[in-house]
Amino acid sequence: MAGRVWKFGDGVDTDIIAPGVWLKFPVEEMAKHCMEALDPEFASNVRPGDVVVAGENFAIGSAREQSGLCLKHLGVSAVVAKSFSRIFYRNAFNMGLPVVMLPETDDISAGDELDVDWMAGVVRNVTTGKDYSVPKVPEHLIAIVQDGGLMLHLKKKLGKA
């Protein structure tokens, strides 16, 4: 999957990704406010396939699954960061949003085109031509994303899809 990079720094909080005041609304409305504290244009300009790239501790804060849901709803194809909060890492996969850890996110600029092959463990900056190895995602998490998220994956496994 290749897409345009939206670049953010360290410590992006879940309240920035999915602002608490909008949690009571449907995801369609909530997603319109995704990342607005850092980039008011993000939600209206992100396109399907785009990639969020961040620094350390992406999605720290509360364990709100809506943060991954908002990003997925907006069409973000993957999140690449130096590190993630543990709960977001798992929640993202449960929502069907792949995330990969890459220590060299400082090498990537906003607007670059990034090809994230999260199943093979390769991130390619198409703009600069540089390739990075990232930890391969475990097979069970790959299956969850391929099935569209944890609930759909469980329905499939239980024969109820």
C-alpha cells in the first residue's frame, strides 16, 4: 500500500486523534475532528491510502479504540511510528488498521510517498528511494486486518460471516 505521508511528532495523544468531546457521536462525525489540534486540515484532506508517520509514543493516553477507528474511517492505510502505546497497537489491529514500528521516522517528510508492505516487513520511501526493514507483523494480526478487524475475524472463524 502506497500513500502520501502525514507527519506528526512525539507523544501524539489519543485525545488528539479522537477528541473526547466527539466520542458520543458516530464515527462519521468524530472522524471529522481527527488530529485537528495538530493539523486542522488533516481530516478534510487525508485521502484513502495515505499514511500517518509519527515519532515516539504514538497514541499515548486513554485506551480509546476510537482513535484507530477514526484513522481507518478516514482511509489511512497504515500508521508508521518509532513506538506506540501498547493498547493502541493492539486496538489498531483490532480495528483492521495496520501499524508498524520504524525508528527512522525522522528520515521521512510530510508529503513523501510511502509504500508500506507491513506483511513483508518493508517500508519504502518512494520519494527518496530509501528502504527500511520493520518488524514483521505476527500472522494472527495479519489475519485480523485481512478480515476487516477483530469482530469480522471472529465471525469468520466461528462460521458466522
